[in-house]
Amino acid sequence: MEKETKTYRIALTGPESTGKSTLSAALAAHYKTSWVPEYSRTFLENLKGDYSYEDMVRIAKGQYRLEEEIFPYAAQYLFCDTDFLVCKIWSEEKFGRCDPWINDMFGKNLYDLYLLCKPDLTWEADPLRENPQDRDRLFDLYIRHLEAKDYSYKIISGSGNERLEKAVMYLDSFVF
């Protein structure tokens, strides 16, 4: 009888320019599994003009659809380069409110572990990034939201390969 293995969803979350995409791809390569790219990047690159409050739900739903499409192909872990918490904080910061659907999805805790990327990397300019000055304040918001829900998370810090090594250490020792 073959043992059934569970696939764990790991959300890479945190402020802009904290290495989420790089770390997602590196973790997927390390564990020989799948990862979900950040849907908002594709959405915003194809948008004509500025994004709206209503676009936040489109982005969150697009991210979720991608996760659902890729999940069956993942082995052991599915690394998600962003999550509902990113959409929630981004919407609250940009528009002063968050759509109930995004709040509801964040409240469902679809992820087995959050890897919260600390803003200790040098800011990299990008036309889609908006908050170079207040990443530390935003980082604290992520912590408060995760702790308010009592969600499992680990802070990922350091530079270069150090981030990958820490994430692998946490994942290899984490009791799911």
C-alpha cells in the first residue's frame, strides 16, 4: 500500500522588493516542485492605465486561480509568490479599504506556513512598485495580521543564498 503524501501550501509574503519571487523560484528548484508566480505583475503589465479598487479583487482571484491550476502538479510543497495578505495590505494602503472577498479568503488560512520576507534587502526600483520608504512599517503590519489570526509564519532575512538556506532550514524542521 502506497503512502499518500500531503502537499503543503507555502505563502511567500511581505512588503515589496523583499525577494519573494526569487525565493519562491529557488525553493521550488531546491525541492523539485512547483511555484506560483505573482499574478499581479502580469495583470498590471497588461493593464491600460492605473489600477482601481475593483482590480484588487481581480488580482486576488487571478492569484487564487493560478494556485488552484498549479497545485495538482506540486510535490510536497507549492510555493506561492504572494498571497491574500499581500492583497489585503496593498488594498488597505492604496484605497483605505479591502474587499470582503479578499478579507474572507485571508481568514480561511489556505496556507500551511507563511514565509515573511524581511525588508533588509536593498530596494530595487520597478515601475510596478510603490512603497520604497515605508517597508519596515508595512513589515510590522504583516506581523500584526499574521499574529492576530495565529497563523504559522517564519521570518526570512539575510542576503543572497542566506535567505534560501534559512527557508530550507525552517521547512525541513517545521512540524506541519
